[in-house]
Amino acid sequence: LAALGSCDWLNWLFFGLIQGLTMGFTIPMAQAFGANDEKTLKRSVGNSTVLGLIISVALALVAFFGVSVFMNLLKVEPELRPIATRYVRVLFSALPVVMAYNLLAGILRSMGDGKTPLYAMAIASVINIGLDYLFVMGFGWGVVGAAGATVIAQMISSILCVIKLSRMRHFFDFKLSW
């Protein structure tokens, strides 16, 4: 717990950046949806997806390879660094998954569907808790198991949002255009 608490500010920083970006991405989507402008909506979703992927991969690389610098800046105790480093590396390697959920949830909310993201996150939370028990207590994987449980839960929440969006094909044709 001490190792995770010592690097908690990194979670707030990187997850906060992703949440802020995806909120900003969804503003033009909501405006286009409200104006019934399907072309702009599709372009906004496409651009946000590409930018989200690029930014989240870049953040994941910065977090993964800069973890030593961050541990120094946070003055994490030397005996906690190996545990905190493992946790951060597993969790932040999955920043594109976190971006995916936040972007997909934002797309749904911008189109008036606030229930699906809520249900997806509620389901993911229950799964995360169950996997935490399984991975940490059952398999003895410690902080890596806790981080892995979080990543898997985020993937599931993303998949649930994709399923909902796939039923809205009239809005999205999923092809590249510049």
C-alpha cells in the first residue's frame, strides 16, 4: 500500500490528462450531434480517435520509460521503488486502453447516452474487485496483479462501449478519410 500511495500522483496526472483530453474531444461531437451534422460528427470521432491513439501511446511511453525520473521527483523511498515501478509500468502501459474507454464513453455521452458508460464502468468496477481478489490473494501476484486487474476491467468497459457504438452504424462507417 505504501508503494502504491507513493506514486498515486502519477495516476492522477496521467489519467487526468486523458480525461481532460477526451472531454475536450467530445465537445465538437456533441455540437455536431445536436446540429444533426453527421459529416462533422464522423470527422470529429475519426480525428479524436487518431489523436487519442497517438497521445495515449506517447503518454504510455513517457510513463513507462520515465518512471525512474518520476520516482525521484516524488521522492519515493528506495525500498518502495521496485514495487511502485512494477505497478506503474503495468498500469501505464495500458494508457491507450484508458484513453479508449474515456473516448468511447465520451462519444456515447455526446450523443445523449449517459447510461451505457455508467453501466460499463459499474460492471468493470465489480470485475476489477473480483480480479483483485483473484490475482492478489489467490495467485499472490501483488501489485502487478492489482494493476493487471485494473487494465482488464478497463478493457471490458471499452468493449461494452464499442458494442453499443457498433449498433449505431448509421453514424459511423469506420473508414479512414483525410
